Amino acid sequence: MNSKAEQKFDFAVGGQAVIEGVMMRSNGFITVAVRKEDGTIRVKDDPFKSISSRIKFLGLPFIRGVVGLGEMMMVGMKSLNYSANQMIEEPGQENVKKTKANKIIEGITFAFSFVFAISLSLFLFKFLPLWITEWVSGMYPSFRNSILYNVLDGVLKTSFFILYIFLLGFMPSIKRVFQYHGAEHKSIFTYEEGLPLTVENARKQSRFHPRCGTSFIFIVFMISILIYVFLPRNPDFTLNFLNRLFLLPIIAGISYEFLKWSARNQDNPLIKILIAPGLAFQRLTTREPDDKQLEVGLNALQKALDLEAETSLSKKKKVLFVP
């Protein structure tokens, strides 16, 4: 395990826990480290260039958040699929090329998984809370008031999400994913502190990170409640639901900007109060990782930093030898 403390770059690193592994994203690369059943760590890397960096308009504030969210959902699903395949891959298959049929089947499976995940999320955290709110407002006319109606809807969807994550935490496989989530945060904190990327240094770090996707989701829920309070209740349930779907990208864009701003100003006492609920929420989605899990997270991060260093050096050489 490389532990070069001098490999410090002026960019934020993000990541995600996967099955028995960690995905890391730097400016120009996506790396995924997975611990195989034989105990070895396999690291996969791919070049990465965000859509917003290629199309400047998409990098504007309040737009970049929505674009980045969709992009990282795709990257995250692909990383999850890769880690799952590593768990079922037979020894010696690492270098076997996939046939065209295998690639088509894999593409269809990925598309189905992505659509199913989005559909389930919309049903559990959008449709169902709104339907129950509509039912309550029919039983108790006082809840037809736009403010009470929207507050109840917000409280229900937040409660559903917390309960959903809480129940998931009892599954042994998901508990391990939550441990790798903790390893991802501790690895990134080690990098941000400018420390050598060693297990000893990572072990001391917090598993609660202000830029975590869990905090982002919590912020989305809170901001959606604030925005929906000013949204008049439509008597037609379908239109009410569609209005919420239409506003979701706007809410995501605002939430992303708040997340970035709060991460830059997290030492401010007021900001600490504002981000405290999101950090507390991470107690459900992270667990303390063991040293082997930290090693996986650090391997993924180190690979990304090594690739960034090689790219930076290559660019300098190209500039140096231009006649």
C-alpha cells in the first residue's frame, strides 16, 4: 500500500460504497477497489470527464447539481454491478473478453436495475407519502390546508426513508456495505488532512462526512418541505404528484449548492447547526470499518491519486517539449 503524503491535489474526492469494496472519483478518473473471496484486492480504473466540464452551460450553479446527480447515479450503478460481478467471477476469468451477447445482456440488466431503482425510490418516497397525505386530508379536512398538507407529506417521506435505511441495516450484506461506506469517508478524510494514506491514519478519522450523499438526501427532504409549503395543494392527486416531480430537479439543484457551500464553511457555528441533522443521519448509513475494509478504500483512493499524478506529469512534459 503506497502511503505518499506528498500526493495532495487541489480538488475534492468523492466516492461510494459498493459490494465488498469502494468506488472513488477524482477529477479525471473513477476507480473501484473490491476485495475478492481469496482475500486479494482488485482495482479497476476508468477515465472520467464530467458532462458539465465538457458542456460549460451544464456547469452553472443550480444546473450542475442536477446533472452531477444523474451522472453519479449512473457511475454508482455501474460500480455496483462491477463489484457484484467480482463476487461471482470464477478464478482465472479476469482477462476473459466478453462476447457481444454478454455485453448486450449486461447492458439490458444494467438498464433494468437502474429503472427499477428509480421507480422504487419514486414510489416509496414520493407517491406513497403523497397518497397517504391525500387520504388523511380526506378524513380530516384541516389537513387540506396547503401548509399542513405539505408538512405532513414531507414528514411522511422523511420518516419512510429513515425507516427504510434503518431496516436495511439489519441485513448482514447491507451492514457490510455501510462499513465500506465508513471506510470511504475515513479514506477521504485522510486525504483531505494531507496525511499518508495508511490504515493507521484512516482509522483515526471520522466516518461522518459533510459532503456525503446521505446528507444530500436529507437536505433534499428539508428543502422540499420548505418549497412545497408555498405550493398550493391541487385537488387532483395526479397533478399534485406531477407538480412534485417537476420541482424535484429544482430542489436537487438548490440542495447541491447548499451542500457545497456548507462543506466549505463547516467550521462556522451556524453551519455546524444546519449540517448536524445530516451528519447524525449518517449514523444509519455508515458503520465503523475494520482494517481490511479501510485498506480497500485506501487502495481505491491511492489509485485515483496515482493516475492524477501521472496525468499531471504527462501534461507538464507535453508543455515542456513544445517547440
